[in-house]
Amino acid sequence: MADRLVLGVDLGGTKTLFALARSAGGRLAIELERRYENAGIATFGDLLLRFLAEAGARAQPIGGACIGVAGPVEGGRAQVTNLPWLLDSGEVARALDGAPVLLLNDFAAAAHGVEALDPGALVMLQPGAPLAHAPQLVLGAGTGLGVAFRIWTGERYQVVPGEGGHCGFAPADATQAALAEWLRARFRRVTLEHVVSGPGLARIHAFLGERGAEADPAEITRAALERQDADALAAVDLFLSCYGAAAGDFALACLARGGVFVAGGIAPKLLPRLAAGGFIAAFRDKGAFAALAARFPVHVVTDERLGLLGALAAAARA
């Protein structure tokens, strides 16, 4: 692979990560990274120009770019799900002096990043019984819920993007059924993302406490983990049960004996409670298929740069 400079971007609902890396001989060496909060930024183009200005002059022009976008991608265009930003690969290419630009769903980008992770960035929740070259699942809750799959083609893993966060929410018990009815009064169709996401945690907390207003998800997490607040702990535990059940459903859908990778911004913050067992109990609660669910290896990804690493890898490969 010829030496060239590539740009990777991980564009989420609340933050955007940028990196420039030198690609040579199949290896990537990151030269510059930046993190930006999206609040107050009118367009992605404004943010891109800001990054390029901070990057300054480069001895070599950017040879290719990949942007992982939190939203569906079609025909070289992407609408960010939780922001009024519309991306067009042609417009981004012009801003990069004609460099080829690849747009990917953000969890497709995250799936590309799995093989670039340092082993220290993975925390095992369930060892399972892994099979070489078996399908893999990558999912993660943050501002929304992202889902992607990795399928072995005989030479390497092919990433299959999805919009699993918009699948319907399937209550597992009476409390979850009551939550679904409570949400149905606000949303005509209750999806997984309405429950398994940062805003979903706030909704669960409001539902359990019969509150009219929703608290900040970060404050709920702090109250649960740092102050052992009973209401916050109940909300977190219900959230993790819903999260684990959804992860187990998607793992069954693709028979993810190659591994389940729980990414996103929330899992690392809730790692002590995740490791307590409620997530895995819900993951395995699959009736006649409980024994099969127990054979899926499950890991938490603690490196928030997963999507960024995947975008860089995809840019270099393209």
C-alpha cells in the first residue's frame, strides 16, 4: 500500500472525532486527532473547515477520507439522525481538493474498527465458546442505538450495516410492558432506541419515578454509581436488562459465535453495573435458546475511538 494521508471521522449525535493518519505498508500511524462537541455547529462543513484549519498545511494532500455517520447512508448522502446535518460525499470531496470520500453508517465504521482495537480496550462479560470466522455483532447505545454485523467472506470480514435501533421494543416482563405502554402514549411506535439509549435511560428514570420531567442521563449514571441512589439504580438496572435482551436478540439473529462487541458511549460508563450480571442474564434469557446464547462471547469496548479507528481503516483500504 502506497504511503498516503487519510482522514477518518466518527460523527455522532453529540460529538465528532477527527483523525489524520499516515497509511503505509498496511499500517496506520495517527498524526493528529481532535474531538468536537456538535452543539452550536450549523453544518458538518463548518466543522470540517475548522478541523482542516487546525490541521494546518500538510506536506502531502489528503488521499482519501471515510466518515462514519450516525444515520442512514444512501447514494453518497447521509442525514444525521439526531442533528439537522445533511452530508454529501461530493461536497466533502470538494472541500478536500478532490480526495475520494466514503460515507458509512457510524456502526458500520465501528465494525471496521474491531480488528484495529488494542486487546486492552476489551472487557469480557461472557467468555462463551468462540468459533473462528463466525459472524460477529457490534452494537452500542449512546445518543441512539447502533447495530452492525461482521460476516466472514473467506478472506476477511465484510461489514453489514443496519438500523437495528429502530426495530420494535419487545417487553420481557410486566414492568417493561408498562414502560412500553407509557412510551406508546408519546411515540406511535416504540422502538429499541426509545429505550436503549441515553435519552432512553432518562425516559426509564422518569417512568419509574412517575416524573413529568426527564433528568440528564449522565446525572442518573452518577447518582447510581457514585451515590447508590435507589431510584437511579433501578433505572440503570432496567435499562441494562432491556439492553442485554436486545443484544441477545441480535446475536441470535446472526449466530454471533465470533463475538458480540458492546460499544457506544454508555457501556464503559456503566461497566461496574454491567459486570454485576443483569445485562448478561437478560442476554441469555432466550428460552429454548438460552444455552446457545451462553456460547456467544460478549465484550465491552472501552475505547471511544472504535468508530474513528474503523473510519481510518476503511479510508486506507479504499
